[in-house]
Amino acid sequence: MTKSLLQQVMLKGDNRKKVEVHPIDPQGLIKAIENGYVAPRGTKFQTKKTFAPSTIAYSHGECPRYWYIAFDGADFEDNSDAYGVANMTSGTLSHGRIQKAMKDAGILIEDEFKITYPDPPIFGYGDVMINWQGEPLLGEIKTMMNEAFEYRKAAGKPKTGHLIQLLIYMKILKKRNAVFIYENKNNHELLILPVEINDYYVRWVDQAFDWMRDVRKAWVDRTLPKKHYRSNSKICKTCPVQKACASAGEGTIKLNPLEPLDEKLSMV
């Protein structure tokens, strides 16, 4: 009885209909489009001449050794997958749409304008300067999925990395007030989060500028910073110059990473 039942199960398994691939090959078409997203990317030799606030705000941007190698020039590896690239492209396109809406509303003064500083050398782009309540107001546009958007709405605070970038811009432009314009990628809902400079922000951004000066001086003096992280750490795994770092030597001086912005002391 048991053997007969087992044989029936095996026969049913043998008779299962095989999934046929459609002649159009939908999965192959998806793969082709995904390949198109990543085709322009990959490994490229680059030499950084300035600090970028958008990089300072995230991951390897806090590492002195990264900036030393970037100033020297190295092969930068871009390991973004197709959907990561699509997400970044979507954000860029959303910026343009929101900037156009501001222009059509008659409140846009300028967009995508250069923001520079000589010492430490900094270069970036401001998203928008708008005319609001009779005053020029600096704005930074960010887009995110619904879950993250709702979290920001409930917390009433911007993402820490976003805030770091904006505080650097505010110091350079001597602005005491600015705003984040957040957009929900799912339904295009907008959220405005004002940022006002306080004593903690002043102290933090001043030390951040001092840190950048120290890092730049280390590069000018040809003193490679020692490694601060394990090679399998999150910082190193996402670093675009991890291979160049591994072959650069141990280093000669100890420089601490950029001091993190304390969320408990921000927006208070």
C-alpha cells in the first residue's frame, strides 16, 4: 500500500507540466533593460579636487583615508545594481519636475547653482533658492519611498545625512534658515521640514570644516592616514576606492573619522 502510494506520487511528479518560455522571452527583455541601466557605469579613474558635501554626508565620506586616496586619484568602482541606478535617476528627474513647478509658481530664484568654499576646498550644487515671504530661502529636494516619507513626517526631522549636507551649504552661504522639500515617490505628496541654525549646529559644522582642513593638510603633507575600519565593515564594503586603499599601505598618521551629527541634539 505504502509502495503503491509512493509510486503514484512519483508518477504525478514526472507528469508535471514544464514551464515553457514564451518566444518573446520576457525575462530576457527585463535583463536587457537592467543591463542598460548599468552600462554607463563601472570602474573609472577619477581625481577629486574638492570635498563634496553629498559624499561627506554618507558612508565612506566620513573616512580621512578615502579623501586622501580620492585627492591622489584612483580607480573608482561603481557597484550599483540596476534598480539602485533606476532609483537615483528617478530622484534626479523628480528634482527637475519640482524645480519647474516652483518656477511656474513664480517663487524660484535659481536652481542647480554652484556652492564653493576655498579652505577647506568644497564644491557642490544647491537644489533651489526660492523667494518666500519676501526673503531668499535655500531649499534641498529629497525623494523617498512611502515608508521612509511617513517616518520623516511623523518624526518631524530630516534624515541625518541630508541634514549634514544642508548644514555645510548653510554655513557657506551664511544662511540661518533653510528647508527640506521631501517628496513621496509613491504618490508625489510633499513635506516641508524647516531647518534653523542653533548653537549645536554651529559647533558641529565648525568642527566638520576643521576636520576637512586636517584631512586636506594630511594629503598636502603626503602623510597617509591609517586605516580606521575593518575591511569587512559597512564603510569599506561600499567604498568605491577599497581596492586602492588595500594596496596603499598602512599609513603614517592617525586621523579620526568625521564626528557624527547627534540626532538627539538636532532640530531642537
